[in-house]
Amino acid sequence: MVTLGVTGHMDLTEESVPLVKAALRELLQPYGGELVGVSCIAAGSDSLFAEAVVEAGGRLVVVLPSQDYRQAKVKPDHAKLFDRLHAAAEEVLVMPYETANRAAYEVANAALLERADRLVAVWNGSPPSAKGGGTADVVAAARAAGLPVDVVWPDGAERRA
């Protein structure tokens, strides 16, 4: 059994979604049902990865940054998928924060990396932003911890402007 964590961009273009889905399916295919996927199931890459894990017959572990995450941060267009993935999870970890904030996200990412054998990064390779806590920061933390990182960024994938 292998445990894969995920980090990735939330702001994929509509045209990029099928490209990323196909790349994730291909990446997960060799694992079959011998797979645990750990995801915060945010919109975009996190949820695409979680869907691919469930489709592959793997076990899904959800890490929520805060107690209010669903109410405060899940937008209406993502709510149905978020709820479906939450219900499909074999385990849900809620970080000890009442409110979703930068500290809660950092702790959630640390918990995800702690559980993972590898990190899947749906990432265009851009450097960290000044505010921190983004995909590049999680990749850097994984690499610093010695975790192998599989970067998924298929040809044609783009972020919304």
C-alpha cells in the first residue's frame, strides 16, 4: 500500500481540467487498489486527485484545515463535489482550528505530508508567492523532508488569469 498526498493549483482553466484528470489517472493506474490518497479536497487539483483515487479503487483520506472550512471556504459551484468526496472518504482529519486561515492551511499541509510516502504536485513549476502556503511551498517542504515529488503538468494545462 502506498500513500500519496496531493498539492496543486486551484485555478485551472476549464480546458485544463480534462488534461489534468487524464494525467492523474495515468499516474495512479499502476497502483490499482493498493493506494491511499490524502487530499484537502479544495477546488481544482485537490479534488481532481481525490476523484481519481476513488475511481482507481483507492482509499481516500481527507484533511480539513479547520472546523468551519466547508461553510467558510467551499464555494457553491464546488459544494456538490466537495460533499461527495467528503462522504467517500474512509477517514476525515479536521485540524484544530475553528477558522480557516493561513496557519490552518499550513498545519493541514504538514499533516498531509506527514502521512504521505510521495507527493503528487499539480504544479506549473512557478516559484512560491510572497504570501506563502501555496503549491510551490508544499513542494519545497516535501523535498526538504525527503519525500519524492511527482509533478503533473500536462502539455496545454494553464491557470486562469
